[in-house]
Amino acid sequence: MRNALVTGAAARLGRAIARELHRDHRVVIHYRSSGTRARALAEELNGIRADSAVAIQSPLASQADCEALAAAATAQWGGIDALVNNASAFHPTPIGEADESVWDELMGSNLKAPFFLSQALAPSLSRDNGCIVNMADIHAERPMPQHTIYCAAKAGLVMVTKSLALELAPQVRVNAVAPGAILWPESEDEAVDSETQAGILQRIPMGRTGREADIARTVRFLVSGQDYITGQVLAVDGGRSLNI
């Protein structure tokens, strides 16, 4: 059985991805601060199949953090075959209000950590003809108002995806998934009011937000058996990117 590491896997899209990949992988559930939820998910998955899930904490704030997580993940079952870089900070940074701390947070979680974790796991992934799936965003190409730093970080992640696909081929495939409107933000600072939500829905050709399963199944599609797809960014957005 092959082994997958999903970052930010304790909740929301990461949790859905971990559950979907668990169908045919053992899963390392990375978390930063959601330890209770991460361990509960690992217990749930181990209840389905023994010794098939583990929760590992890391702040993923530095190259050393990424290397330590890579070492712990590969030691669990002898290697990692699939890396899903899902962990992400997201919040507005209006011009005139942004400072270095938000730059470091958004660039760190969305660009720096995926690169250094991919680099640290490259030997294991190469040995086992593995793959990387990065969670990008449709706003990597079309900016979101008041989210300059986040959009820039995701745009960088798209280029990292394409560059690593070239550099790590043919042993490792590297792709990205670009979600559209899937889940509304949970925190008060990121909340989307009902009027804005309605305006976004009006511009989605499919007429609805996506589901967690839409993203999770797409990740599994790219991970499992698609051995001639690399360097691609697959939008899962109900057509939203056609109408931004």
C-alpha cells in the first residue's frame, strides 16, 4: 500500500482529501494547531483499517520544520509516495494595512512550505515514482480585491508546480488543483457577507458552490494512476474562472 502526506489535513478540504486518499493509501495527517481534530481523524481512519493513519504536528514555518516533517512522515511506513500541499493561510491584506508579518505568514504557508517540503520529500517521491499535488487557487491568475499577497503567493505556487514538474520528471509528477468557491471562510476576519456570497454565486455557471468531495476526488484522480499528467493546473470551480 502506498503512503500519502496531506498538510493541513485536520479540517475542511484537507480532511476531505485525507479521507478520500485513505481509500487506497495510508495517510499522514499533518496539523499545525488542530491536534484534537487531527487525532480524531486518525482514529476514525484507523478504525476503518488498522495502522493506516497517523497525525503529526509541525508549524511548517521554516525549512527545518519542513525537513523534520518529511523525516517523520517517511519514517512512519518507510516512505511517502504522494504529497498534497494543502495547508494555507488566507486573509485580506488591503494596501496601506499590510505589514511584513502578514507577508511572511501568507508567503510562508502558501509558497515557502510547499517548496521546501517538496524538496525534502523529493528523494522518497523519486524512489517510488510518486507525485505532488499543490492546492492553488483560481485567483492565482485573476486577482481577488484586497488579497494581493495571497494571490501573489498562489501565483508563485503555480510556477513552483510547473517548474518542479520539469525538474523532477520523469520520476515524480507534479500538478495543482485550483478550487473556486468551495467553502466560505469560517473566521470573522475572513467572513463573506450574504450579499457578496450571492454575487459570487451569480457568476458561477454551474449555479452553486462546490463541495469538499469535488476537490478531494480531483486530488485522488491526479494521485492515483494518472501517470501521464504532469505540470498541469486543474480548475475545479464550476466555471467561475470563465466569469471573474
